Amino acid sequence: DVQFGQSNTYQLRLRNDGDGTAKGVSVEVNAEHYGSSSSQVGDIAPGEEETLDIELQFEQRGRINVTAVAAAVNQRSCEAGLDILVRQPKLTAELSAPHVIYHGTSIAITESFS
């Protein structure tokens, strides 16, 4: 869960479990309704790992699906995803008082918050 309008950092780990170098690795991150961005990682040797920090800020409440697709020039792509719940507080306030107030008169003012 994240808060509406608050920046959050996520880590994407890419690991080459094969026995050959993954050449020209690129990553595309897509947050539905927000668009996507891509980044070039470069080569990842066998057994090596790269970590990318991804900062996201959501201005829409509800569930948002975020996917990351990594692809190398010499292999198929792989994908990882998250469903993120964005919470947004919703405050309301009401202030009521008589419409006409005479100077020096006591009045009752009612406040309510929800």
C-alpha cells in the first residue's frame, strides 16, 4: 500500500542465471494509466545481477498494475509485476452558524469532520 501523491522507490533486480552473457539488456517499466519509461542496462555476465531503483508517484487512488519487462538482444524477454494499492484520505469539514449575527450576541457554531 502507498499513499496518494507520495514518492515510493522500488527495486528491480535482474539476474543472469544462464551460462552466456545477456547482451544489450534494456528494461521497460509500465504503470497502467501513467505510461511507461525505458532504460538501458547494458550487458549482464553469467551469474551476475543488476539492480535498478525505480521511483514512482501515483496521483490516482485504487489498484494500479506496474510491470517491468527486461529484454536482451540475444534472448527472449522476461517480465515481473506488482499490483499496488494507492490510498487517498478524504477529509470533509462542515461549519454551521446562524446566517445573521448581531454584534455582542452569543451564538452556537457547530463543526463536524468526517
